[in-house]
Amino acid sequence: MELGLLLLRAVVGGLFIVRGTQRRYGSFDGMGRERTVGHFQALGYRDAGVVATIVTMTELVSGSLLVLGLLVPVAATAGGDDERGERGRQRSRSGHRS
């Protein structure tokens, strides 16, 4: 059980880190900062630069915390939160689920 949780934390935390570096730096064929800001502007955020910074830093920090096993419940919740927010925003603008 302990080994399974360790592997799960390492995989999920690693995925958060990869996603954050894609959005922030364009690593792993990611969008990079400019396209990430444009993405959030297209979603209707007023200060998309601040939102992009908060989202990428949340993914990087929460992924690191998960991998290290620190504040696991907080890190897991924070790391997945931005995706739910994006989907909810898209759903409310379009009137249906995306």
C-alpha cells in the first residue's frame, strides 16, 4: 500500500510539473507563457497574465509538493483546481458542457 501511494504521488506530481512547465516555459511541446496568456484571454479573463502565472505556479508547486510527499491533500486539491475552473467557465459561456 505504501509503495502504491508513493508511485501514485510521483506520477501525478510529475504530471502536474510537466503541465506547469509546458504552460510556463513551452517545454515538452507546450504552449509557453505567451500562448497560455492568450488562452486565458480567449476564456474571458481580464488580467490573463496574472491568471496564467497563478495557474502555472500552482501546478509547479503542487506537483513538487506531491512528489516530495509534503502537504499531500492540499497539493492534490490545488493542482487539479484550475482545470475544473476552466471547464466551468467554458460551460457557463456556451450554455452546455464542453
